[in-house]
Amino acid sequence: MLQSHPTIDQALIPQPEVCKAIGQTRSGLEKLRKKDPTFPKPIKFGDTRQSAAYYVIAEINAWLQAKIAARD
């Protein structure tokens, strides 16, 4: 789980850090995004495919919590 802090929950985390946090490679993350429609959508600061992708920390944490709750 990513570290949570009340003032930075809406902060962005770069895609490589998301991959590390959930134990996926970049291609594994792409497969997960296609397979699981509940996975948060990235925010891109550019129009090209190579533009860096970022995710909202609070959305990633909420997704992880939902997966843990579904498991239990």
C-alpha cells in the first residue's frame, strides 16, 4: 500500500512507482488496466503516447482497499 498523508492524498505518483507498489512491470500494468475496468485511469501531461503517465495516490489506495475487501 502506498503511504497516505492527509495533505497529499490528491498528489500524483508516476507510473514507474505504481508498478513498484503493486508488483507489476509496465506491460503487466497495461494488461491489468485492460482487464480490470475499476483500475484508476492515468493522467497524462501531453498528447503523445510517450507522455509520462501519473496516477492519483488516493485512487490507487482506494482500488487496493477494494481488492483487499473483495478478497476477505
